[in-house]
Amino acid sequence: MGLARKKNPKKIQTKAPMNTLSSEVDTGSFRDRDGRVYRHQGRVLRGLSASALENYRQLQSKKFYQKLVESGKVVATRELLDEENPLSESVQAQWSGFLEHEPVPIISYAYEWTFSMLKAAASLQLHLVERAISNGFTVKDATPYNVQFVNRRPVFIDIPSFEPLREGEPWSGYRQFCEMFLFPLLLQSYKNCDFQPFMRASIDGVGVHTAASLFGFRDRFRKGVASHVWLQAKLDRRYGGSSENVRSSLKSAGFNRELILVNVRKLQKLVRKLEWRATGSEWGDYSEFHNYSDEDHVRKEDFIREAVTSSKASVVWDIGCNTGQFSRIAASLCKQVLSTDIDHVAVERLFLNKETPDNILPLVQNVADPSPNWGWRNSERTDLQSRSDPGLVLCLALIHHVVITANIPLAEFVDWLASLTGKLVIEYVSRRDDKVKTLLRNKEDKYQDYSSENLEANLKRHFEVTRQEHLNNGDRTLFYCEKSQVGGD
Amino acid sequence: MKLTVGVLLLLVFSNAWAYLDPGTGSMMLQVILGGVAAVGVAVKLYWHKLRVAFGLGKKEESEEDSD
């Protein structure tokens, strides 16, 4: 076992007060007092308390854990020796030991995921509980913030969630699993109600009583609703306020791990069968093919290909990615692509499509209402710019939606793009285009700022336009822009 | 039947599991959802409570193993 030699084995655990927190601390990692995550020059380190360290050492000696790491279901982790630890003395003094984790390329959150992404994360969570409990351990919590996507597969990242199982105790993470995974999935599957706004507005997910009020009388006989929603809400009302200690009663009555496993397996079956038949997406079936001649389409692809190559970007954002056809081109020429779209259906299809390259991370995101900085001190969960630094942004067939539909002034939109990156491909869609005519059909045309001249003028405030290409007889124009000072990647 | 079992289980839990409150009702629900396997557990729990109520059993934590 690679043991970290403790400098002072008998030291007393003291924690620095909040206002002297290391600037490297991960502001989303604080709820569990037994550990804390730090980021240092792209590395991910985790300080552990004495008991958490002991748990880890036990855990990593177990075959079931090693298999999970090998198969990529749990993040690769190792214990860090004192002499290798790059963090400051004062930070190191707060913990008994440190772990290092393999970094995740782009951190994402449940309210940015599609239905199938949340479902995959839920299945992973249950699988880990089943494996742990069958081997004398448990997973003490169940939150999608402990799961990340790497190469479009869910990976569990919160190692200290694994703890030795104390015989006679039920699964402590069951309720949280319901509120953070199951209820959002049921909302989407049974009611076709997008779960993302719920997860974004409530840091603890969909509460048991909220779920009970959303699933009415007619839903009570749908799989999973009677037990996990209705019955749980009733029992919570009746017994939520008491304070009696009955751990001993449970244990002496013979509560055992088998009961947990029975429930976990039922939950696995329930989750596995949940489906979301995505209906009526305005853009889900939309493909750019409709608007281009074959020749123009090839020219657009070539333009993108050249832009990605000459930008030398290792991370590319494709905002308004729709079917992901241009994300695919970028993915073959760079390390990581972040593909976002406001349309849940489109992103879901991109995620599920087996031909989508693994280095594309598809997320649901509204450019005009993006993921915020929120939670504790408004920094527990962060915006996308804090989590990813694109060397190139593709903004294709999007500007008309942002300016006309979302009513964002064109100049401000360009300012925002300039704040993201040093290199940009942006496509202007003229008023002669069918799509723009559709967007304007029921509105008074107040969009004087929406013009090709105005776009160019605003681009020039931040960038140099080094390449241009007209498509569709001038109905669409592609601009490749680079900042005069070197920026981005 | 499930609700009856739930009502019989006059159990409340303290926050003894790390930082997360597992929820009293939720823990009870796990016994109920345990199905047939849990009936034995439920009966034993109820039996213990009943004995305490009639002064036939000890109120505090019992050291004996379940049979």
C-alpha cells in the first residue's frame, strides 16, 4: 500500500476559518466535513480527514472497487505522498491525507443534461450501491453532482461517498436518490415535463412533497409513483419531526443488507424501463440541409474545417449545435468539443447517436439564459465559462434566434462572444432567408440592429475578420474572426 | 397491507449517517418496500415495541442478536 507519511500523526485537526480559505479550493465541495477538493494547475486534489482516509485505504484494497475503476465507472484515483503535494503548508495541515483524481475534461451539471444522460447517471449510481453493499460497503449519498461525463459515459467522482457498511442500517442515500435522480426522470418520462428547470432552481432536486403534488391521482398507479412518491411523502409527513433513536431497534429486528439490495434492484429495473418519447420538437428534425444546395453545404463544411485547423484550438464550443453536424467536423480536428443547444430533443439525439464522436460533450443550454453561478455564496455551481475555456467558438445559424427571438441586442451578443474566446466563426442569416422570415412573421420588426453591416461593424470592435464566405446567393455569410491580441486556448 | 405495516412501525431515526439526513419516513419505506423479506423484520420491530409498552422488555438498546 502506498502510504503517505504523516508529518505529525498526533496533530489536532483544525480548520481555517472561511475568510482564509485557500484560493485553490473548489467552491462546490464543502458539504461533507470529511474532505475537500482543491484544484491546482489543472490537477484535482482532495484532502481527507483521518476517518475518510482510513475508509479510502480499506476501499482501494477491495476487488469490487478496483474493477469499477478499471472499467472506468469510478474516476481513477491515487493517494498522494506528502512530498508530492503541491498545495500550501497551511492547506496540507488541515487534512490527514490527500488523494489525486484524474481530471474531468469539462464539468457539467444535471440541469444541463438530457433525459438519457440523467438516466445513465442514475443507473451508474444504483450499480455502485449494489456493488458496494454486496461487498460490505455502502454509498452514503446519491447526487448527480457526484457523476460526470467523460467520453459520453458517466463516471463517479466522489470517492469518499464509499463507506464501510454498518450492519443493520438502511441505505442513507435512498431519499436523495429519489429527489435528485428518480423524480426528475419520472417527470420527463411520465409527464414529458422538462426536468432541467427544476434541477437548476433547487439545489436539492425535486422534494418528496413537490413530487407528490405533481403526480396526481391518475399517476398513482404508474410504476414507481405509489411507493417512491406517494408513500414516501405520507411517511415523511407522519414521522419527519421526531427525534427518537431507533438504530438499535432496526438492528435487533434484523434489518440487513438484503433488504437494501431488494430495493436497489427494484429501482434499477424501474429506471431501466423509463423512456422519454420526445415529441414535437420544433428543431429536433431540422437539418441545415433544407437550406443549402449540396455545393453550399460542402463549402460550409470546408470553411469550418479550415477554421478549426487554423485556430489550433484544443477545445471548441459549438453553440446552437442542433444535429451536431459541425460539432462532428470540429471533433475530428481538436481534443474536446462542447456542443450546446436550447432544444432538449436535439441534444438528446446527439447524445444517443452511436456515431457521435466520444470527444463531444452535448449539453442543453440557452445562450440567452445560460447556467448561472448559484448555490452557496453563488459559487457552489458555476457558469460554463468558468468550467471550460474554448479556443474557438462556432456560432452557426444562431444569431437570428438570439437577436430576433430572444431579443438580445446584436452588439451585446457580439460583446458576449468576445468575452468567451479569441477566435470565432459566426454565420449571419439574412432577412431574405426563410427561417428569418418565419421568426419575424408575428412580430413587429423593430430589429434595426439586425443587419450584416452592423454585425461586421461590431465584430471589428473585438476581432479581425480574416475570412468570409457567402452562401445561398448571399443569404448566409460566414465570418472567421480572430482577436488582434492572442486570446483563448 | 403496506400502509398498515408502515403505521405499525413507529420508528424515528436520528441523524446518525454522516452529513446527509436520510429522512425518517424514507428509511421506514425501505423496510416496507423490502417486501416479503421485510415482513419478518417488521414483525420483530413491532414485537419489541409491544413488549416495551407492556413493561416486558428493556427500553434501552438491547444487546441480544435477532434470532
